[in-house]
Amino acid sequence: MDLLKRRIQTDGLILDNSLLKVDSFLNQQIDPELMMKIGEEFVRRFEGEAINKILTIESSGIAISVMTGLLLKVPVIFARKKKPKVASDDVYTAKVYSYTKQESNTIMVSKQFLQKDDNVLIIDDFLANGEAAAGLANIVRQAGANVVGIGIVIEKSFQPGAQKLTDAGYRVESLARIKSFTNGQADFL
């Protein structure tokens, strides 16, 4: 997706040749027009699939997922990282490690939102080691539902996440695949 790659090159900030900061358009400040274009691309890539729900993890995947859900006319569910006081104990859970934040979280989704006949598209902003996407897929499996595919906005192809997920049998569609960081720039595949 050329528009996304251009935004990464012009507005992204590479830290220590390992982390990409895109908070000016994706993570903290959100560019709604770009999010809509990303949603349109996910709809195009998963065209023909019987998707009836989208699952993401809070918080960076929500804007992308909502735009995609709006276009597909399906509900968007997000896995929480902390249990609210009003939440029931009837939840699916998975433990995930965040490469960026260097911490583990137990993510959760209320059982009322996922059923065994659901066809779920998982969407996330980044793919590095695959922990978040694998945790979300684990939750879908716990519900007895089907993972249609995993949509990723930015994949760091030099890390093992994509291979881990494809080896597990998941279809992974990444909109921008970065092979390396060189001299403060992203090199795309």
C-alpha cells in the first residue's frame, strides 16, 4: 500500500534501528482518511471471505478495525488488557508479550461476543514477534470460532512473527512489509 509506505517514510520515526514510531498518524494521533484507506485495503484483500466479526487488541488496532468493520458492516470486538470492574468473569483469555512495551499482559474478551459459528478477521497495527496476533487467534479458537485471516498494517519482516503465524496455518496480509531499517529509513519488501 503505497500511501501507507509514504506516510511511514515521511512521518515515521525510527528509533535505534529497531522500533518504528508512527504515533503522528496511527497510534496516538489518528489520520481518519488514512485509516479509511487502510480499511478499504483490508476489505479488498479479504474479499469473498464470510467475515462476520473483527477482533483486535486495545488500543492501537481499534481505529483501523472500526473503519474496516464499517465497510464490512460487521461488529468490532477488542481484547482488553485490563479487566474493568463491571466485567464478568465469563471471558476468554490469552497471555501476550509486547515487544514494544517489554511487558506481558493477559488479554480478555467476553464470551458473549464470540460464538462457535463466527468467522473472525483479526486486525492489528504492528507485527513483530506475532504475540498479539497469536493471542487473539488463541481466543478465537477457545470460542470454537474460525480465524479467516490476520490483517496487519505494518509488518517488521526481519522479526519472526509473520513466519510464526503462517507456520501455524494462518493467512497473514500485511499492508507495509519492512525488511530492515537503514540510516533512519524503512526499507520495504
